[in-house]
Amino acid sequence: MHRQAGQTPDFGSRTPPRAILCLAACLIAIASLSNVVQAQAPSDPNEIFDMFDTNSDGKIDRTEFDVNKVQVISVFDANRNGQLERDETRMSDEAFNTADQDGDGAISGYEFVESPLGKFEAFDSDGDGLITREEFRAVVEDLRG
Ligand SMILES: [Ca+2]
Ligand SMILES: [Ca+2]
Ligand SMILES: [Ca+2]
């Protein structure tokens, strides 16, 4: 097959590889983007609160808490090993050691769920079934010591 200058290029045999390259580039871009997000876990209690408050009504109900807590762990898990190390949590030594039940220097998913961090009641100070921004902030600040 001979192609002459000025003719419409024949993409038949060329487009698929380019499309795959583009797709690969897009996936890499998405991966790096999520790396950036991972590296920037929020330090402001309000930002963490917003991650839980899915419907943005200014309160976290039990469902929002349970659904989002796993997601929140992964945001703080900067090295993505499925556990939260001390430097990833910004927690005080006392709070961290309480959560790290087996004392291996990391809070596993199980330890997280079992600790006050993973318990709705620990955040809902007045027990009305909703966590307000103030209740949330108070607990987070307490954890940081
Ligand atoms: Ca980790
Ligand atoms: Ca542990
Ligand atoms: Ca409450």
C-alpha cells in the first residue's frame, strides 16, 4: 500500500496503538494525581469533617461515619501499606499508643475500627445521633494532644 502526500492519512493501522498510549498516559496521570492527594492528607479538622459529611448538611450521621471511615484511613495512609504509622496520623503519643493495641508502631484497620477513632459514639459527645463540626473538632484536637 502506497500513500501519497496530501491524501487523508490512513489511521486504520495507526490509531489503535496511539489510543492505547494515550490511555496509558491518562492512567499514569490519574495515578500521579491520586498520589498528590495521598500526600496531602488534611490537617484541618474541618477538612476531615467535610470528607465524612457526604451530603454537606454540616452533621455526620452514623451511616456517613461508617461508610467514610475506611476512605479516611486510606487518605491518611500515605505509604499505602494498609496501616497508619505514627507520622501519618499526627496523633499524640498517648492517643496513638491507645489505638495501637499490639504496640507494633502502626494502627491496622482492625485496631482503627476497635479504637475510639472508628467509633461513632466517641465523636457524638451529646449522644444525639449526629456528629456536629464542634463535636468532631473537639475529638480531633484531643487526639492530637
Ligand atoms: Ca501507612
Ligand atoms: Ca498495631
Ligand atoms: Ca451530637
